[in-house]
Amino acid sequence: MAEREDGRGREHTQKTSKRLFKLCMKGEWEEVVKTYEKDKKAYTAKIMKTGDTALHVAVTDGQNDVVGKLVKLICSEREEGKCKEALGIQNNRKSTALHLAASIGSRQMCEYIASAEASLLSMRNVDGETPLFLAALHGRKEAFLFLHYFSINTYPEPLDYYSNCRRTDGDTILHSAIAGDYFDLAFQIIHLYGDLVNSVNESGLTPLHLLANKPSVFKSGGDLGRFELIVYNAIMVKKLEVAPNIQQQLPTTDKEKFSYPENYETCVRMWRVAKKFALVVTEPLRQCHQKLQHNDQIGTKRDLEALKNIVTNNGAETKSPGSESSTWPHRILFPQNYCVDLFKSVYFLLSVIFGPGPANINKIRRKKEKHEWSAQIMDELLKRACMYEYDDDGSPPVNILENKDQPYSFDEGDYVTLAGITEVEQHLTTRGEPKQQNNGETPILIAAKNGVTEMVEKIMDSFPVAVHDTDANKKNIVLLAVENRQTYLYDLLRRKNLKESIFHKVDNEGNNALHLAAMLREDNPWPIPGEALQMHWEIKWYLFIEESMGPHFFSRYNNKNQTPRDVFSETHSELVKSAGGWLKKTSESCSLVAALIATVAFSTSTTVPGDFKDDTGSPTLENRPEFKAFAIASLIALCGSVTSLVMFLSIQTSGYQERDFGKNLPRKLIVGFTSLFMSITSMMVCFCAGHFFILMDKLKSVAFPVYALTCLPVILFSLAQFPLNFPDLIWATFKKVPQRGYKTSLH
């Protein structure tokens, strides 16, 4: 009898699951709520192969009101433990509905579920992640702040809510926020969970290590064009501030949040641009009028508030240089740079009309926000860092290794002494786990490798002893900067007036800075097209390091009994061959074009438009300006084509030795390209000037459009024939120090 009842119960549960599945897939959420009202079996019915219930699906679908109704129905069950059982159901990844709500960032759904059952805050999924951790992992600031403050009310003791901040692999919420570039959230975490600044994961990495490994989030790792840089400098980014209690400040429903329909978004943005443009144009006139009317008063309320702050603080400037109190006198005496604002507005309008719209401006704004906020996060991390401080808590120095057989768990107080091998690394080595290790690299070494000049300079100012840090290969910041071609960082280190011993350091293989500069990297760090120019910049980098190090470094031998010159010749042999082949192919193609132009220019220069005077033998059209343009252009075309032909022939007959790529070949290439472009342009001018005499009487009005269409194929052929960007070629040849290239994108 009992078996029959159990069978009926399973059959009833299956029917309920199938019904709920169909309703959820169709989006009939009102019927789902009615099913929950009629059948209590629906509370715990798993409707998908992934183990999700209808509540899981509703959360994933973003049905805030439905989730609230379902939670209310589940918690209306008066039987003890039923509410916790239903809300605590985990899917195949052991995620509860609260995990999913935190992942998608719905503060409202988190409030519904967490308020009904607070014990869900400490439940972990298959990766050991709590709802609070998932909110940080996905950058859900509102949901994270709500869960944090709710956890404080639920767990008054700090150790209780700190336990929800770490997952199985040792990553904390601060690790996750920095790894995902969620710097606004990371700033809140630093102020709410200060002890996590020095926490390490199983790889021995602190949050500062992760930030040092992200050069693209700093200004030194950015790459903007000239016009984009103007807009970048004009954009004002608000500094990060500690958010207030989310439970008191945020709206309770999504309907209270103001937003525009998608089809009106473009119109709203255009209206804002037009309004801002009008304000920028009229602002100087308005301020002049105000100054004439109110010479004895401060023009704006902001300036009055700034004056009040200064008086309150007894004249001391307590705010940052970018704050209002430190800049109000300059705003009175010197108005804003309206030229920059005007250019920014015009650039914005042109990008809307001819370009991708406001997307480009938004990308530049997001990039600057990332640069400013990452620097602010770096400052906050370094303020709380325990990198070089000896902390004696009275415990044995290696007590972490006493119980090697038990799995190690990281607590909120764990940190590493970043100047050497960490206890965590020793423990992982003992356990024999195949984890990616830190290898004793401190944040300043990682920053030096990636060229993050802001972090290197800040750490050196905060911890001067950091310049002596070395990695597992005994490379310090100078050797890493030279090896990775970080030109700006190396120049910064030279200007820092460091001790000479820092620059004379050698690694475990006996290589000094000049040896490392002579080694060819597998990845090409130079943003220059063509193997010849890459070789040219390799030579420039080597010579630049050689000049800065002194002559005694040239003859030093490493452990392989090699001088820097020997290392350079050995590692660059293949690049020299490929660069020679590239130059040969380019010069052959260009010399063919130059020969054709020289032939045409020679025949043109001997053919004079019009007749000759019988008495003097001079051309009859010699006094017309078109004839003078024809004669000068034909002569320039002939001289330019012959010059370029000679230059490219001399490149082909070169021996392609290493020293030839330093100055000889690049300069010949510049002269050849310049002469060739000049000859092509002169040839077209010569043709148009000579042909103008035929059309000037009857078809003079259509002559210039015809000539433009005639020159178009030649221009396209020139662009296709010469793959080098000519300005880049000149810039690369005459620049003293090569520039490091970064492969980054706007986010």
C-alpha cells in the first residue's frame, strides 16, 4: 500500500514538473504562480535536466515580480524547515536561486530570497562560491552591496561574513573584481573588506599582483590616436567614492529606475549634444556678463561652497588637486578651456553623423574611466599593503606546513611576504599540486615586465627597498624592463637616479642588461610593419642600452662565454635574412615602377606642346602658366624617378649585414620612396598641364573632373604597391628610442 502511494506521489511530481516546464518555456508565469498556489509539490519540483526548479528559471529569466510571488508562496508554508528546503534546492552545479539572482545582479530578487531565508548566504556551489562571491565575480555592484549589508545584519561578527568572500581556489571577491576590471566594485570591497588586500590565492597572487598583470587598464598601456587623445584629455572622470548603505539609497523596484525606450535613446543623446554645444558656445558671453554685473561676488554656488570649505579648514587644502576646494581660485581668474570643449562637441557631432555615432565617444570615456579608476585602486591597495613589513604574531614561522596531509584553507588574515618565496608556495610545493606558481615575483616585477610605469613609480615611492626585488631568475626591474622592451619604463628608471648597482645587475645565467637587449623576443613588441624596420628598431634598442650602460658592458661575458654582440648576432640571424628578403622584394617592385616613370618622363620632357617660333625657335606657349607647370613637372618627374631608381638598385646590391639596417638601408628606403612619390605626382601634373591645351577652348569646365578621375587609378595603384605607411617609416627611422607597442582594445 505504501509503495503504491509512493508511486502515485512520484507520478504526480513528474506531471507537475512537466507542466511547470512547459509553462516556463512559454513564459506563462501567471500560470506558474497559480500552479504553486494549488500544488505544494511544485515548490521542490526540478523541471530541467540541469536540476533547476521553476524558481531557478524565473530568476534566470529576470521575472522579479514572479520571483517575489513564488518566494512568498513558499514561505507561507508553516511546516518547519519547508521554506529552507524549497529555497535551498541546488541544481547540478549546486547553485541555489540566490546564486543565480546574485549572478545576474538583481538586487530585488536577492532581497526577496535572502530575506526569506538568510542561511542561503553561506551556501556554496560546486566551485565553493557563495552568492556574495558571484555578485563580485560578475561585477554586480548593487546586488553585492545589498548582500554585504544584509550579511552584516545577519552575522554581526566580522569573521562570519568574511567567510563568504573566498572560493575553493583561494580567490577572494577582491581578486575577482580586479580580474574582471570591475574597479568601481573593487573600490567598495577594499573599504568594506580591508583585510582582503593582502590575501593570496593558491597561486600565491595578491590583488595587487593581478592588477600589475593588466597593463591595458593603465594609461601607460593605452594607444590612442591624436584626435582621440584630445577627446580623452577633455573628458572629466569622477573619482570613485564609497557607496552608502544600498538598502537605504537604492530604489526597491526596477520601475523606479529612470530609463528611456531604445527607439528614443538616439534622439535623447542628440538633444543632449545640441544642448551642451549651445552651452559651450554661449558660456563665455554669459560669464563676461556676470563679471561685469557682479565683480564683487563669486559667480557660482560651487565656488561659494569651495570658499566655505577652505575657511572651515583654516585655509588648508584637504582635498585632492582635482577637487573643488583646490581649484576654485583658478576657476575665478581663468575660465575653462572652451576650445577643447568646443572641439569635443564638434567631434561628437561629426562622429554621430559620419561615424559610428556616440559609441566612439563612449569607448574613449570608458577607457579613461578604467585608467583613472585603476590608478585609484592601485593607490588604495598600496596604502594597505604588507609587502615588506615583518609581522611577528608569536606563531612558528612555518606552522602552515605542520599538517601537510590536510587540505589547506585560506583565512582572511593570510598574506605573503612578497619580497621572497611565500609560505603558500612552499605549502603547494609540499602538496605536489600542479598549480601555476608566482615564482616569487613581486608586484613591482610584474609591473616592470608589463611596462606599468604608474605602478612601478608608486611602489618605488612607497617602498624604496622594492628596487632590490628579483624574480626566480635573479632579474630585477631594470633587467625585466630591458628584456621586455619597456622603453618608457627604462627611461623612467634612468631619470630616478637609482644606484649604479641596480643597472649593473646580472641574472642567474650571467646576462646583464645589454645581453637581454641583444636577445630577440619571440613576440614582436615593435608596432612597425616590415621585418627591415623591426630589425632597425632592434639595433636602435641595443645601441640605446649600450650608450646608457657604458663601454665596459660591451666586453662582459655571460655563463655561455658570449658577449652581447655575440648574443645579438646569434638571435637575430633569421630576422636579418627575412628583413633582407623583404627589402629585396620591395625594392624590385619599386624600381620597376621607377623605371617606367623615368621612361615616360624622359619622352614627355622632349615633347613640347604647341609649335616653335620660326625666328627664335622658342615654344609659342612659353609665357602661359600651364606651359611652365608642364615644363617644371616633367623635369621633377624625370629627376625623381631616376633618383628613386638609383636608390632601389643600391638597396638590391647591398650585402644586408646587421650594421646596414641601422642607418644605411632605412635612409635609402626613405629617399627612394620620397623620390618615387614625388615623381608619380609630378608625372600626373605634367600630363594634366600638357593635356589642358586641348580642352581649354571648348571643354574647359569638365577638364578638372576628368583629370581627377584619371589620377584616381594611379593613386590606388600607388597605395597598393607601397605597403609601408610613409609617415611611420620616417618616424621609425629618425626616432632615437623605439616605442613599445601594445595590442589593446577599447572596452
